[in-house]
Amino acid sequence: MEIYFIALLAPIAGGLMSLFVKENFKLKVVSFFSFISMILCLIPAMHVLLNGESLSMSPITDTMFGALTFVIDPLAAFFICVISVMGFMAALYSNGYMTPYLNKGMNISSHGLFFSLLLSSMLAVVTIQNAFYFLVAWEIMSLSSFFLVIFEDNKKEVLNAGIKYLIYMHISVLFIILTFALLCINSGSMNFGMFREVLQNNVQFANLIFILGFIGFGIKAGFVPFHNWLPEAHPAAPSHVSGVMSGVMIKTGIYGILRILCLIGIPSLFISYFVLIVSVISALYGVLYAITQHDMKRLLAYHSIENIGIIGIGIGTGMLGLAYDCIPVAVLGFAGGILHILNHSIFKELLFFGAGAVYKQTHTRDVEVLGGLIKAMPYTAFFFLVGSVAICGLPPFNGFISEFLIYFGMLQGLAVNSLGMLIVLILSIAGLALVGTMAILCFTKVFSICFLGMPRSDKAENVNSDVSISMVFPMGILALFTLLIGIFPHQIIKALFAPVGMFVNNTPMPAAVSLMQNIAIVCLAFIMFMALLVIVKCVANRKAPLHCTWGCGYDKPNNHIQYTASSYASPFLSMLTPLFKKVFDIKKPKELFPKDSHFSLHIEDVEEAYFLTPFVRSVEKFLSKFERIQNGNIQQYILYGLVFLIITLIGVVFLG
Amino acid sequence: MILSLINLIILLFAPFLVIGVIKKTKAFWAGRKGVSIWQPLRDFVRLMRKDYVISETTSWIFKFSPMVTFATVIFAGLFVPMVQGYSVINMPGGFILFSYILGLGKFFSLIAAMDTGSSFEGMGASREACFTTIVEPAFFIIMASIIALTGNFTFHGLSQVIANAGGLGVLIIVLAVLALFVMLLTECCRVPVDDPTTHLELTMIHEVMILDNSGQDLGLITWAAGIKMVILESLIAALIIPMNLSLGYSLLAFLGVIFGLAVVIGTLESGIARLRMSHVFEFIFSMSSFALIILALVAIKIYGN
């Protein structure tokens, strides 16, 4: 356990040390220390995961807020593994990614420091079992990530995105404080362990706490309708930061929800259905808007919302299983949801790294001007393809495993004797299937528009090399992870016994293991069959003369006649027109020899366009009435102070 | 073991004959003599012996993808119950793996089409991707409803509908057959969704995606498309044919359904024209309505009292 304490502090030490070294060594120091931290974290975390026994330590016991207790229980251990490994990968990747910024006078030192702080605070968040210190760590996490988002603070849109993120995080923390405050008042302690009793005795209270906590933590996680900060903050941040934020940090929101659930024990039906339905909506909403996006990182941000939804579907299924006392459903649901946390962090970080590599070489995130990058950037393209297939949940990669567990849990739930459950589950199954096919549409779009075909502009044309090894290597490792989890699921699922056991007692996992073994056999056989086909093809190597693409008789094709991302998504989106706010930018061709004409379609988030913006406007309108008070005149401010003092005095004299 | 072998033989060789029967049927309705039903097999053999030309725009994706498409349909075929309801791989939740493996094949065929940089192939890919988003959820609703009804998590649940639902089961089967038939027409790109013999690239879906493929690659793709058709026909067969027939009768009934459906498809193609692209969506959505009615019927059956 002491090892873990060192691991927790190692990144901070690295961050501080990096302040005193030369510019181009700063990130190396940070990644070295995050490596040490990862190794030191994994020792106790793996110990807990495999043995199922919790470790705990209280470095400070006697304060007015209760003891500062660090506990590594199986749930925390699982998150520690995700955070430390993914954090190290991002640190490694940042070495290559940040090189163009080194000599531009950008503040690399603060970037390194805040990155380290983010890692440490996330590790602290998942282990601290005291409400007050949890909130402190939570705030450090939010603030350090805010500073990471606004790294390129000379750009206006980056600052705007950062401020939006900050506001969302503070609404989030408001709800979390409210949750904990209610719990503290009722239990008389700030220790998580003491909350258990008040939550388990009163169902109404537990429901209230869960909903409040779900809103608070859900804003962090990005459940619809609290998702709006994600598509702004992720594109603004440097790619490895987006990777960590999307892959790891938003999962701390899921961690919070799971922790409350842990304390509640058996959830009520109401909150179980609530979680499942909100999650299905989030997943559909996320992937739908992802299809509309042309900005690579915005698109990936919307996919985070989708995947948080899938995780939520797993958790919701597990909760329904608990509520109806149907153990196999609970086990499969929680196992699928928790495994998807790991899976999503792997392929999402991989995809963000890929998007970052493309951004570094082309200086654009707009897919419509890219194309043909697979020739200049073969490694990035290959790993991005692996990530795309994995995120669509296709075998033999990891996304399939968790989605299969969730599907199977829901199918098991059909046997529960309840009409509502039957209808909700079957529609959720259909929803998950729809999400899967829409993800295929989205990722075939982004991969093929970016990497295949011909370059659509000079930006893509001028790329002549792939990114450096320090960026390719982390992508390769992550791609390997996606494949390994996909073909050895029966091994991975054993590590899930303990975390799932936190929610479901007497877990009958053998059924799940044998299911996974079946999948493993099929996937391995499939890979071997593919290998055989490739070998046969190579042996029977026919000569293949090159010719230009068939253009239906037109033999001078150029890059402008290719399909675009908008046109690729158009048949699908035209079916769902009412769900968007479309903004057209058209300049029609005129005269006999039209010169400049263009057409572009931009789709706005309906929640933002019809709810958030009007809401913010009305608040602004109301608050602007108070503008007169703040007029910049110092004398008047002193007067305010005087008036305030006089009122207080009168109040004290007459009321006190 | 023998059943596995029979299944594999049907899976690999029936596709050519099914396509041949469709062509023969169309010729019959058009009053022509038509080509021999062995012609698709001859075409395939000729394609496999030919050299091929590839587009200079393409990358390794283009060469790799036909193999993925082929491998995925073969593996998906192993899950499907055929003669005597026997499937080579029989696992609980098999239909999920089945759909996702086919999804993998689709993913690669879509990016291979986009790899050529042709606007026509992009158009086909975008339509194909769009149709899938309508078909898959409906398929999952049907499978999940049947699992809820029969409690059997494998594809064998398909043949137990009557046993579990009695009279209502007949209605469920009729609707399921209709829904799967729409799925078959969509996934295999037959009239009225798509016309495989059309000569106008603008209106094609599947054919336009493979405009640039030639030689072996084209051979593999057409073979895979045929196998996919046999797979979907087998699902319909599993709904109709009782499981407890003897080997001979079962084989006869199975082949009867497979080729019977081919005759139906051929007749349909002779009788009606393909729909306008905007109406195709409405046609495919009929599958979703069938699926929802099946769900409602299953709910009535289980919670009717």
C-alpha cells in the first residue's frame, strides 16, 4: 500500500522536476515519472484485482473532516490500471506530439506540470474514501485538465471551449457537493463507509442521492443532456490530452456513479430504468451527431458520448438484474459495462492519437480537405483502422467483447417475469444494434475520407512522411491491446471477477467464461483463416497492371470528383432531418462561366441550438440588468462597501 | 460430422446454383430459353483464372478487403442452421457474433469502395451503409423476441416458435419470414431494392461498390455475395422446416426452400420494377414494422393473461 502512495506522488514529483530542466527534456521527465508511477500502481492494483482483498491506508487520521483514507478495493484497482497505463501512453505520445510547440515560446513547463497533476489527482479520486478529500482531488483534476485544454490560449476558440468546460465542471461539482452534503448530514460522517447505512435503510433517500449524484458525475462523464462540453473541449485540447480526457478522465464520472451504486447495494427499479434509458439515448445521440461532424476530434468527442452510453447500458442492465434479483443479468451487465470502460479508454486514446498524428502532419482537423494519407502515413493509417474497427464493436477486437457481454446480459434479462422489462430490454438491444451500425457508417466515413482515395487539398498532398516513432509506438501498443483483449477475452474476464463482485454477491462467472472461450475460439479460427487466404493470395501472386479508377467513361478523374464526408453521410441523415439544425452556406453558380461557387452544410447540436443557447441568452438578459452596478468607478465600489457595512450593522443591532 | 460436411458443401456450392435458378426463372418469365443454371459457376471459374487490373488510387485495403468479405461470410455461414437444423458452430448468443462478423465484412467492403476515390463507388457505399442501419436493429428485435419466446439462445430458437406459441406462432412465423425476406432482398441487393443487372451506375448499390474489382477479387466477392444469400435463405428455412425430420427429408425440404426462394426472387424481379431510391427506405422500414409486430405478439403470448 505504501508503494501506491509513492506512485500517487511520483507524477507530481516528475512535474515539479520538469520545471528545472531544459525545454526539450521536460516531457521526457514527465513521461519517465509517469512510467515509474504506472509500474508502482500496477503492483498493488493487480494484487487486489487477482486476490479480491482490499488494501487501505490512512496517512492523516485526525482532521476536522475525518480521516484521509486511501482504499484500493477491486473497483478502485480496476480504475487505477486504466488511469496509470493510459496516462503513461499519453505521456509517451506527448514527446513526439509537442515537438512543434517547443520553440514557439509556448509554455511547455506548465503543460507538463498540469499533466502530472491530472494523473495524480485521477489516481487520488478513485482511491480516496472521504467526501471532503474526494472533492479536493476532484477539483484539482478538473482545474488541471482545464489548464491542459487551454494550452493554445492564443486562439479564441480554445479559450471559449476552456471556459465552457470550466463552467460545466463547476455545475457538476455543485451537484456532487450537494450529494455528499446530504449524505454527510444524514450519516454524520464524511467517510464513504458510513454512507452505506443511511442509503440502504431509506429507498426514497437513496433514489434522490443517486439521481443527484448521477447528474453531478454524469456531467463529467458526458451523458446526454449534460454532454455539451465534450465536443468543445476535446478538439481544443492537444491530442494526447484529449486522449486522456476522453479515454480516462470522463470515466471518473462513471467511477462516481459506480461508487454510489456500491454504497446503495440493491438499486430500486426506478433508478435502474432511469440509467438504462438515459444511456440508450446518450449512445444514440452521440453516434448520430458523430456522423454529422467533419472535424475529426469533434467526431471522436461525440463518440465518447456514445461509448459512455454503452457503458451506461451495461451498468443499467446490471442494475436491473440486481433490482429483479436475477444474478446472471447483473453479472453480465456489470462485467460488460466495466470492461467497456477499459476497452473504450484503449481505442479512444488510439483514435485520438491517430487524429493527433494527422493534425501534426496536415495542420487541419477537417476531414473534407484530407484524403489519401494511407500512402504517406501507412502506420498511422493502419493503427487508426484498427481503432476504428474496434470502436465499431467488430470482432476480433476488444469492443466486441464488452458489447457481447452487455447484449447477452440483456437477453438473459428477457426471462425475468415483467412486461416492462421485456419491452425496454428488446428496444435497448435494438438501440445498441443501431448504435453499432451507425458507428460503422461513421468510421467508414472518417477513415476512408481521411486516409483513402486521393488528397482533397494541398494540405493532404504535401504530407510526405509518417510521424515519428515516439508517436507511432504508443499507437502500436494500444492497437495490440485491442487485439489481445479481443482474442483472449476469457483471460481478461477473470480480472473482472473482483470488481463485479463489488456489486453482485456470489458471482457465477463460469458461464461468462465459457461464453468468452467460444468467442475466443471463433476469433482465433477467423484470424487463421484470414492468414491462410492472405498467404494463398501472396503465393498465387498475379501481376496487376495499374489503371485509373473507372469513371464511367470519363478518364480524367481528379480529386474533386470524389465522394465527400457530407455526401457519404447524407442519405442516412436525410432520414432523420427533424433531429438537426442544419445551417447551409451556399453560393450558387451564376453567369455562363461561373467562377466561385460553393456549398457547405454545417449541423448544429439540437440541444445547444434549441435549449442551451436560449437558456444562456435569457440568463444573460436577466443579469445584464445588473450591469449598471459594475461601472468601474472605484469611488462607487467603496460606497457599495459602506452601504453593505451599514446594512450589516443595522441588521446586527436590530435583529441580533 | 456428416452434417457439417453437408452444410459446408451447401454453403460453398449452392450459391452458384441459386443465382443460376434466379436467372433461369427470369428467362422463363421473359419467354427466353436462358443460360444454363451452371453458368454462374462457369463465370466464377473463368474469373478466378483471369488477371486483374487495379486502380492506381487504391491502397492495400482494396486488395485485402475481398478476402475479409469472403472469410466473414464463410464464418457467418457456420453459425446458421441448415440441414436438420444443424449448424457447425452452435453457441448461445450466436446471432450476435453472426451479425457482427457480417458487419466486419461490410466495414471492409465499404472502405474498399471508398478506396478507389470514385464518386460512384462512394455513392454505393453510402447507400449500403445507410440500409444496414435500418436492417440490423429490426433483425435484433426479431431474434431477441424469439429468444424471449423460446428461451433458446442459439439459432435453434427459430424452429421452436410453433412449439412455444401455438396458433399465434404461425402468425409470428409468417411475419418473421416476411421480415427476413425483406432483409434478404436488401442485403443481397435484389429488386425492388437494387437491380443487379442494371447498366446505370447512378442507380446501383452493391454492383457499383465493386466497379473497380476484377479477376480473382471480383470472383471472391460474387461468391461471397451468393453465400450471403444462401445464409439468409437458410434462416428463413430454419423458421419453416421442423427440426425432427429424417436426414433425407430434411435435406430435401431445405434444398426445396433454398431453391423455392430463388424462384420467388426471380419471379419478383420479372414482375415488378425496382423502387425509386427515395422509396427504397420506406420498403426497408417495413422490416422494422414486422419486427415490432413480432415483439408485440411475443409480449401478448407471454403476458397475455
